[in-house]
Amino acid sequence: MNEPIYFTDMGQCEPSHALSTFSRVRHWSLWDYETDPARTVHLKGRMLYASEQTESPPVTLRLNLKGPHAVYLASHHGWEPQSYTMKARLTKDPCFHRLFDQVVLPKDLASLGRKEQFTERTFSRYDLAEWLWRCEDLTGQDITFARPNLGSFRGKVNASIAYVKCVPLTDGEVAALERLRPTAQTRTLMGSIDGGETFSWLPESREEVWEEMEPFRDSDVGIVCYTIARLDVCVFPTRVGTVRTREMGYYHPTYWTVGDSMERLTAHGIDPLKETIDYAHGIGVKILVTNRPAAPHMAPYQEGMQTPWYMENTQWRCRIEDGRPLQQMSFAYPEVAGKFLGIFREGLERGADGICMMWCRGWPWVMYEEPVVKSFVEKHGEDPRKLPRNDPRWMQHKADVMTDHFIRPMRKILDEFGQAQGRRLEAAYYVMDRPEDCLYNTLDVRTWVREGLVDYLMIHPNGWSEGASGKRDNLRVHDSVPLFKELVKGTNIKVYADVYPRRMPAEGYLERARFYYGTGADGLMYWDVDRRTSRKSEWFTGAKTGHRDLLDAWPIDVSPHFKVVPLSMIGGLSTDPRYDTTG
């Protein structure tokens, strides 16, 4: 490895009038720092810092470097490490890259089967976090840093850059990176964007909308399941659903910001869905427009989904045995299924490559509604309300309703659009942990497979759903994959394993990839991929795990991608924790 080149004085950023030696609105503040020479490389410099109130403008650091380099950024995550949020771009980039904190949480360790913390991820306000951003030819390139728009999803947002480290790459390292370039055979990863965070960076321009898709450039992600609606609440200009507004999200900071962004984009005449689809296609990524058929929270916390359609049509709610309604809308009613079909049709009109339904959230979808009970009685001569919920006839009957009202009509719409375009548009469905548990929850996967109604089945961790046994004895993803692989044998339908946790080091991604491919999975799905892409030291590796042939002998060393750099001083003050009495 060549010697690194450090840029430690962020006071060299331009324009200089955007910098200040003390905190001021519309400025970055500069803070002296020194790293602890007894525990790390000895560096002195001035870091950039901006809190959520400063509205700091973008600033640029001139690099004057040539040739390929690994670019590392070092940040101070502050008092609330999970609030760290930043943006950066090189001169050649069409838009900014979003940068998150690099914290790993205890629940992430549990998902990896570990009790101990990853030692390299244990850091505090007395440390800097250094992490690999990207590897690029820096000839003619500078770096611009920006704080996210005021009102970003975290509420309290701190942004900082302490130093930039550029390491010239050897010929061997360049060759190793070339081996990890995506090909048609490796672009087998899928990413799911759930919709809650999509607009929480408060995009209000086309370039800011593009930021969501940019991390998939030169990655193995071939498909993004992009959530455009939750029930009928949409994040694009819609004729069929209801566009989320600030008023709809006043009680919840994330939803308020999403509504704020939608109002700003609409005012500028920007259709974020069309922009997203077009940009994704430009970097070789398919978009499956997605709906999370989520019901509102239990009353009185319904404000986030209080659309007129939902509130005024209580007659279409799911019902339990005694007739009391649930918060979920029922697919037993053509009007409900038609709402979903209509929203999906709008996404396909904008050029989407298919659709996805998050059946791993928001159940039930068909219960004891009057038309369902009546048709069962007519067919079987018994009242289903007096039968066990897992009676095979009752499970099949409800699933038939879902297939008739939504699954088959959805396939018909996809084929209609596909025929006009000369290609097959795809249907991807998240499913429960067993085929019989899917049936219990109205998803007749066997019929979908037999009739060719689906193209992808994604297995999601499902530890909270009652199944056909009448108990919550859910399987783990690696146990479920072989069951669905057997079900789709002899077809072109692909089975994907959803990879958790959301936050894990590079070696965690390699470990998970080897494990799930070993169960027979055709590909890997990353739930909440938008939260992963901004954790750059991890995404650098997670984005490449479609290279199955390289997993056992990864061509690059991932250990330097993240490290903790202890501080001895910041702002002229000692960081010795023994004397920090500020709480």
C-alpha cells in the first residue's frame, strides 16, 4: 500500500466566507483537533461542523491529485452518534452521496448471532470515525461537502468532516477492484426501499431525488423495490391515491418531512417517481414499484393514514369473528383491491419494470367480512366463524379471494403493459416463512407458482406472525429458503433471502452472503437498502455480494474500511473522559 495523503485542515475549503471560527447561522464552524499519538496516527487539523440549525452552504475541498485513490472520510459523530448525517460529491458526480453514521447496535449483533460488540465499532464523542467512501480516479476531481436540508428526518442532525485521507492505489489493487465490477451475471441483488425514509432527506430538486438511486451505480443491485405508497397514501402525484402532505404528518417528524418534500417537489413541477425510474434505468437498475399494504396504527394513533378514502369507507374494513372491525382494509372488496391495482397502474405508466407487494407487513387482508362468510357458507354449508382459523377449507377460501381479487388481475395488468413494451413485467412478493403459513395469511403461493403469477419470492424475517399451526413458531430465513426452492422447482421463479441486520461491517456482509447462498437462495434482498447505502464503509462490500465466485477469496482486504481514531484534543480542550463532567 502506498503512503496516505491527509487533508486535515478543512479551513482550506471554499468559499472561505462560508467558514467561521465560532458557530454562526449559514456557516460551518471550524474546530481545532488533535489525535492521540499513543493510540493512533498523530494528526492535527481543523474539522468542519454544522448542527441542525446552521443552514450551512456547500463547501469544496481542492484535492489536486491524479490517478486512482481510495478515499476515506473521518467524522466526529458528536454527542448523539446516530444523528450524524452528511452529503459529499466529487466534481464528476451528477448528485451528492448521502452519508450516515457508522454505529452498530446491540440488536444488529443479535441478528448476527454475536453477543459482543464489534470492537472496531465502539466509539464515542472522544473519537473520530474513519471510513472508506469510495475508490476513484481523482484526476481533476475535488470534493464538495453539504449539510442535508433543514428538516431532515433525524430532527437533531450533526454534520462534520475532520479530515480526508486519499491512498494511491497500486496496480494490483486496481486489478482487484476491476474483478468486482458488476456484470449481467452478478447483478442479482435486490434492494427494498420501504418508503418511510425515501423523502426524509427533504429533497426538493431533481438532483436531490437522484441521490436515492446513485449508490446503485456500479453495484450488483439489479432491482430496487421502490415503495410508492402505503395503502393509498402515495409519494408521487397520483390520480388514484392520496398524496402525503405536511398536514397528514403533523404528529410525526418523519411523515411531516415527507409531506413537506412532496409539497416542495410538486411546487417545482417535479414527479419524483418518474425521475427515480428514469435515473435508475440510466444506471442499469430495474424499478419494481412497491406498496406496503400497511394499515394505520391502532386508534387513536391513526393520523399518518387518515386519508378521506380510508376514513370514509369503514364498511370495507377487515372483521373478526364477532363482526368488530380491524384497522386493515379488506381485499375481499373489489373497491379495496382496485385501489391497489390503480396505484400500481400509475407506476407502470411511468415506466416501472414491475411491481412488488410487502406481504410481510400489514396483515390480515381478508378475514370474516360478510361476502367472504356468505360465499363460504354457500360452498361448504358451514359458518366459518365457528371453525378454527386454521381450518384448511377456510384458509384456502380466503386465499382464493385474494388471488381472484388482486393477484390474477395484477398479473393481467402487468401482461397488458408488457405486451405493449415487448417484454415481461415482473411481480415480486414478500412472503411468510412457510407455504402453509402464507396460505393462513391469504397468500396462496402454490397457485401463484403453478399459474406463473409471480417472478420473485422474497423471504423476510417473520418472527411475529401467527401461522397455520395456530402458534407463532416462525422459521428463520435460512430454514425457509429450501422450502420455497422446492416449491418453485422446474420454474423460472427466483427465491431471495432477505439479509439482516441492516447495520454490519463489511465482513458481516460477506459472512451473510456465503451463508444464504449456501441455503440455495437465488439472490440476496436488502430490506431498507436506503439506510445501508449511506453507511459507506459497509456498502462498499455489501454492494458487491452478487460476485458469488469471489466470496470465499475476496480480492480486497476489508479490514481497513473502518477504524476508530481517538482524539486527545478538540476545540482546544482535552478529551480525557476523567475530567468531562458535563453529563
